[in-house]
Amino acid sequence: MNKTQNITLSLPKDLLQKIKHIAIDKQTSVSGLLTQVLEEIVKKEDLYEKARLHHINILESGFDLGTEGKISLDRDDLHER
């Protein structure tokens, strides 16, 4: 079971009124609406971090380019005119 903790949040009155209307339209409370939005932010951050670590791992392990570590071309071959 998830434990919850209350927080105090200060918002401009006009923003709070708009948030209340959005919450009503979505048939939830302001607290429920904010919880959904914050959960989505955390989920996106977690996915980003997972992808970042995955790609760092790929970069660190390197790529097999079929050269067996040997360069067969020299600079002149690469820049032939």
C-alpha cells in the first residue's frame, strides 16, 4: 500500500481556478490531477535515464565495423580528388 504525505502548495489564484476547472472536467480532484501530472514527469525521467544508460553502455562497448582494429586506408585514399 502506498503511503501518502500532504504538502502545501502556493499557486496564483487565477491558476488555481483554472486547475480546479480542469480537474472537474477530468472528474478528479486537484490533488488527483497533480498526482497524475507528477507521476507522468517521474515516469518520463525514469525512461530517459534508462535510455541514457543503455546508450552509454552501447557506446562504451563499441561497434564491430569489420576492420578487426586495423585501418586499411590512408588519408590520401579517404580524400581522393
